[in-house]
Amino acid sequence: MTHSHSQATILKLFREADREFVSGARISAALGVSRTAVWKQIGQLRQLGYQIEAAPAKGYRLLQAPDVLLAAEVQNELGTACIGREVVFYSETDSTNLRVHELGKSGVAEGVVVIADAQNAGRGRMGRSWLSPPGVNLYLSVLLRPAIAPRHACHLTFLSAVAVARTVAAVGEVTPQVKWPNDILVNGRKLAGLLNELDAETDRIRYLVLGIGVNLNMAAEQFPDDLRYPATSLLLERGEPVSRQRFTRTLLRTLDELYGLYRRSGFAPIMAAWQAYFDLVGRQVEVDCQEYRLRGKVAGLGEDGALLLELADGRTERVLAGDVRPL
Ligand code: BT5
């Protein structure tokens, strides 16, 4: 039995016991390991923040569970068809996107989710970095293998933006906006970022990584002052913390639902849902496309999700990737 399966089994026994004691013998039978090995597992759960009482003749009793994103907690009553059918948790890793790249290359089926409590090399787009302190936020990546052409990979960026925005509204009870193509804002401040990466041949996607970082319970003093855009967290917007477990489960369910919709009905309903969160139409913006910059009025979006920009000379430019800044 793997480590995370043992944790899942122990936590399930605790849940069923409903705050009563579970004997060491019972746990060791369920895991198929010695009492000493059980003691070790309990020690690891304690290190993760679980408060577990041990009483010689009675066994173990769960007093309090922390808001950690162990696979056993995230998958509890998750009920998704594809996304999250396997969840891998790290207390710390370099970048969850890099972990999913490894799984993608090794041929693992789509739907696996990697979550880290902290990242020491969290990545943003174009070589930028994503601040990822422990204990407060969500850093998650999903492996997908959609049967679509590589040029349609950006559809999944819109899909994950809709999923994050809906989850922010449902669990955070605040109103999000999306900034083309992929930032999630609340009151004009950046709450979440998406980093979607692709491994493809000319006409076929081998796999796709949906990277999602959401600032959930990060406090004001944890933000540096040199960020590109003003940033925020759900804690700062609401004045009270959100459950990371609840947010994560809702996000995975929403992603699962939208991915099912995309496979059945294509991009149109995803695009329509995304547009409900987009409020830049008619605004003057500057778009940084790395090699060059464009200024113009946002005329809308193309069918493929491209940003349609009306330039000063009257021409309309289709932008496929870049950084948009309202003027
Ligand atoms: C993004 O990049 O917004 C994509 C961020 C994706 C992060 C997730 S976490 C799970 C997965 N694993 C990874 O390694 N990455 C993904 P970009 O648009 O380039 O924004 C990056 C810029 O946002 C940085 O240069 C900072 O200025 C700012 N920033 C960094 N950390 C931030 C944070 N926690 N909250 C708000 N802004 C931040």
C-alpha cells in the first residue's frame, strides 16, 4: 500500500469513528502492516498538523484536522469522472507543472492532479516566477490529453479561467473578472494566475499541463511590493479565511464538468461562459507581445479566443498571446 493510500485509510477510519477511538489493531489490520508501522504513519499525520490522541488501551483518536490538501482529503467525496481520479500531494516541490510534465512524459492517463503546499520554484509565464509560500494558498496542476490540434490548446486556458472564476464566486463569495487571456482578478487585483503548457507534435497534443495558482489565505504582509500588478487573496477580499480543501474540491469538480462539456460540445459554450467575466470590451489597452507592443481599443474576441484590437489607424489586429494592460 502506498503512503497516500495508507493516509487515506487511516483518515477514513477516523472519519467513520466520528471522534471515538480506533484501536491500533484495527488500523494495522486495515493497512496490513505492523503496529510499529502504524505508529510511524500516525507520526507523519501529526507532522502535517493532525492532532491525534494516543491512549495505551484504546488506540488513536482524531481531535482536530488541519486544512491541508492531502490526496485523502481532496478526494473525499470528490465524485469527478476524470479530473482528480488520482491526486498527488507534496508538502513542497519546485513546481507542480514540472511534476505533471514528468507524469505526462511517462505516459500516465489524463486527469491526474498534482498539488503542493509550497513551491520553491513556482513558475509564471515567460520565465517569470510565482510566489508560493506554504500553508495558505493553492498550487495545482492537471494533466490532460485532449484529442485536439495543438493550435486549439488555448481553449483549455479559457476553460481553466472559467473554472477558477466560478469557484472563486461560489466558495469565495466575491465577484471575479478575467483579464485576457488568463489572469483572475478581484476588484482589479490579481487573485490567481494560470500557466498552461503543451507537449505536442505537429498535429497532435501529447499532453497538456493546466497550472493554477490561487491566493486563498495569504496575508497582506506576505505579498512583496515589487509585483507586476497589484495582488490580493480571498482572505484580504473577504476579511475571513476560506477552506483550502473546499475550494480545491469545488475547483476540481468545476474543471471536470467543463472538460466534459468541452469534449461533448466544443469551444463555443466555454467561450460564452468566459465572456461573462470579461469586462475589457471597448477599453483602451496596451498589449505586450514580448517582441513588440500594441495599443488599441478592445473590439471583442475571435471565435478562437484571439483578442481583437482596433488600432489607431483603423485596422483590427488579432492577438493570440500577450500581456494586456488597461490604459
Ligand atoms: C501567471 O504568470 O500568472 C501564472 C502563474 C501560475 C502559477 C501556478 S501555481 C501551480 C502551477 N505550478 C507552477 O509552477 N505554476 C503554476 P504571469 O502572468 O507571468 O504572472 C507572474 C507575475 O505575477 C510575477 O512576475 C509577479 O509579478 C506576479 N506574482 C507572483 N506571484 C504572485 C502571487 N502569488 N500572486 C499575485 N501575483 C503574483
